[in-house]
Amino acid sequence: MSYVSVISAVVRALAAETINSAGGCDFDQKVQADRVPGEISGKEAAFLDDCWVHRRLHKRLSADHWSALCAKYSTHADRKRMAIMDMVRGIKSPAPSRFIECAIVTWAYPKLQGVDGKRSLNVLPAGWYVMDNWCDDPVPVKTQERWRRDIRKSLEQKVDDALATAQEVLDAEGLIRTEAA
């Protein structure tokens, strides 16, 4: 198995944690003429590869890098929440702790298009995205925007560093396609 990019590998590996075989119709042929009996192929092989990549990245990335990727890309609600809390402890900012936490949560769960963001289950209530709700004390809007911008810049830098390290791991394993499509 090879992936188109490091981001697709990370997203698939993190999504593998939430996939189960409990539902859905399977329209793939169960018997294939060129299939060796007992061989795993198709969706099952891709799923096993995703699980292998998940384990490899989890083992080889630092805790900070793993938390950054989980906070940004994971679809597993509990893992995403734990990663967000890890990120809260690692961000340095003059902003109050509640502001930092809200800035990270809204970064991890960006506001989506659509009516009240109802295109996805992973949407926060509209009040979460109002910065005035992030502090108990009144703070000028420009200061709030600067704090949020600096926090998000720091978060994106952590994700970029984690993706660079993941790229090195996946390149060493030969899992990223290098030829043009």
C-alpha cells in the first residue's frame, strides 16, 4: 500500500481507529479468480495497512507530535479531546488559560459551512466561536485576535513539525508515492 501524501496517510491511519465492521452492506466480491485462498486483499488489506501505519506513527512520533495530529485530524472523539487537553498544557501565551483552551478547541473543531454548522456531528455550539465568551474580564478585540492568531500559529507549527516527522517515517518505509499520477 502506498499513500498519495503524508496527510492522507495520517488521516486514514487516525480514522482506522474508529472503523468497525458492525454495519453497512459489502458489495465487493468475496471470491476473486486471481485471489490466493486465505490471502487478505481489497478493503481488508487497506484497513490492515492503515492500522499498521497508525501503530508505526504512534510509536515513532513524540507525544507532542502525536497529540498535534490527533487534535487536528482524528475522528475519534475521546482521543481528539485528550489530544486537545495535551495541547492546552503545551501552549505558552499571555492569554488566560480559559482563552487558550477555547482557542485550541475552536482550532480543532473549526466552524463549518451550512446552516448553524449542521453538516457534521463534530460541530461546537455557535457561542464557542465568539471570542468575547473566552474571557471573564473585558479584553480589547485586537488583543483577543492577537492572542488567537499567535496560539493558532503555534498549533499549526506543531502540526507542520509532526507532518514533517511523519513524512520521514513513511518515506523510510516506502509508503508515500513519489511518481506523478
